[in-house]
Amino acid sequence: MENNENQINIELNEELAEGVYSNLAIITHSQAEFVADFVQMMPGMPKAKVRSRVIMSPQNAKRLMRALAENIQKYEQLNGVINDSDTPPFPPMNFGGTNNKA
């Protein structure tokens, strides 16, 4: 007999399944929530577009951080270390919020 009480049925429609491309994430926070803006920047263009925004509680932000760290570790075990030292520095950004990090 299967134990189904801990299973969640997650629905993913076709539009969301396509995903959006982002090459920059800007994260801001308040006491109550974290906001992650996923941005698409084009080379040589002075304007960038937010493609998606995710707002979450501090607790869920911490769970996301742990899940990302765990998945990066698994990825690197299979594929080798991700080299991010050749990534160009981000342009200076000041959005008036608290601690922006990408």
C-alpha cells in the first residue's frame, strides 16, 4: 500500500512549461519577503527586461537557497565544477531597495 499523504499534485501548463530565459537575477528583500526578478539582458543594449518575478517568504527563500546549493553540488559531481570566474562583472545597479545581489 502506497503512502500518498506526503505527495503533492503539481500542475504545469504548456505556457509555463516553455519557461523564460534569464541571464541575470536581482534579489531584494524586506522584513516580510524576498523578491527575485529574473532579467534578460542583451549584449550592448542599455535596457533590460524583467522576464519573471518571484515573491516568497524568508523561510521559503532559505529553502530555495538550500535546494539550489544541493542541486549545484549534484550537477558538479556529474559534470565537473561550474566555472563562473569568466563571467563579466555586472553593471552598477541601484534600485533603492535593500542589498541587491545577482
